[in-house]
Amino acid sequence: MAHPRFKAALIALLGFALINLAAPAWAALPQGNAVKDPAAILRDSLPFQQDDIRELQHRLELTSDDLRAKRWGALAKTVSRSEALLSTRRNSILEAVPTSRRDRAEAFLKQVDQGLQAMEERIDEVDKPGFIRDRRQTLSRIGDVEALLVEDGFQREIPSEFDALPRLQGRATLTISTSQGDLTTVVDGYNAPLTAGAFVDLAQKGFYDGLPFVRAEDFYVLQSGDPEGPELGYIDPKTKQERHVPLEIRVPEEEDTIYNETFEDVGLFKATPTLPFATLGTLGWAHSDQALDDGSSQFFMFLYEAELTPAGLNLVDGRNAAFGYVVNGFDVLQELGVDDSIVSITVTDGADRLLSHA
């Protein structure tokens, strides 16, 4: 393990070097407590208002500290209280689900019941791996209920100046096939509709097929999407011009999505985006250091490393748009470099949620 002073110096040196990179441009932000599980981030970023299911979700997610410390008694209390919460507030949760989806929600909640019971059994057996497995499955079912709470046709308001750009309504799952293997990603059109929409649109066009990874920096980024030839992005065949996607960042506390402004520009120095760069495989949209609105096709995957990027402290939030997360294939991601390439990107779910324009 490296000496603490060496670690601090390395972090400072890395930050200085990255701030001065040509593209994309970065900015440092104050630290906080970041959620590092992509599944948890995606659950938290679902747009709905139902506090009971959120409380249940967060209670189970917060068992990690007790689990690491092997505080089995505390874990038993949390699971027991979670069962009581679900029992007493089940009706309020179901009433918030549209009637046409309520049967599905009830079926998922029954699986949550079963999961909580299984977690109790794992506690009695002092079975840490089993508890982790059952908690993951239970949280996944809670996420399924939360997804049903999002209203049909939900859309964020997008400025009319971007009406010609594609946008994604909801979420899509894509498989990025590379020379090292496959990655599964989820892109979020609820909170980054234009950025996620551009990515899905280009994937469907086959734009990324065969493109190399042009930038690979250990513990930082892996970037692709630079087409062959002099162009830096996607040329729209209709306009014969490079299509530009605006910088698009949503903050939970803000009513409107921020377009073409950084956190520094709007004075949000301590903000955490709805989609933070807080985990390995965060998908980000690249832009130059000369402009915020010239991102076109190049994207990167954030190679989060806890030793070099303390939770809540990175050089990307507020300067680049995150639009999704790698959710499977992390072993492949960590093997990729500039000698590798994208074979293809396939939309496996959510292609019907892409709109070509407003």
C-alpha cells in the first residue's frame, strides 16, 4: 500500500494534469459521499414521488456498513424494520402505481417479501455472501416497482432550440461488443434525454462499429467515437454539418436541466448531479476545451479508482454530461486500451423509446 503522502501527491498531480488536457475539459468539485453502485444510482435517478419505497430502498442499501463490520444484530434490526415498513405502507406504495401496472407491482412486492425473509435467514446463518446476493436481488425487485411508478410518457422540458436533435424517452439497454468482449450498459433518457438519445441514435446507425479507442488513461478514461478522416464527430447527411449535442446536466434540487453551462457558471459549487461520475464505467459525453456545446459523437467510460478518486471528489462532475452506466462486463472494461476497438453497439431494449426529434 502506498504511503499516504505519496497518495496525496499523486492525486494532486493527476488533478493538475487532467485540468490541462485538451479535450474534454474538467473541473474539480468539493467532496461528498458518493453512491458507487451503478444499480443504486439508476434507482435513485428514477423520476417519481413515493417516499415509502425510497425509504425501503435506502434502508437496505445502507446495510453495507453494518455488513462490513459484521454487526449482525444491527442487520437483523434493519431487515425487521424494513419488513414492518413494507407491511404498513404497502397500500400507499401500490396506490401510487397506475392501475394498469398495479398487479405487476404487487407481484414484485411479494418477491421483496421473500427477499427480506431470505436475508433474515442469511443473518441467522452468518452468511455474508448469501446476504449480499439476496439483498442485491431484493433491491432489484424494489427497483422494478420504482420503475412502474414513473408516469407514462414522462419527459423533461427541453429548450426548443434543440428540437431537431434526437431524444430518448426513458431508458435503453445496449451491448457494446469490443475486441476484448462485451459490456452491458444502461443509458438514461429521463435525466439526459439528448445525450442518451444521440448515443442510441448513432448506435442504431452503426456509427461506432469498428471505431478504435483513441484514448486510454489508467484510472481515468477510455474514449471512443472519433470517426475516420478529418471529422471529429457525426456529420448529419441532411445538413452536411457536424451534429452537436449540448452539455446537459441535471441536478436533483434544480427544477430545470442545465444546458451549456457548467456548475461553476451557475454557481453550484457543491452540487451532485443526478447522474454522477461516481462509479467504474460511468458513460460520459466528450466535448472540446474550447466549447461546451460541440460534443458530437465521442464518448468515454470513466475508469473510477477509489484510491485516486475519493468518493464525491472528481474532475468531471459539472463539466461533462454523464448519460448512463456500464452494469455488466467490468472485467472486460478493465482490459481495454488503445489497441482495442468497438466491434458493434447494439440496442437490446428501449429502441422504441428513441424519437428522431421533438
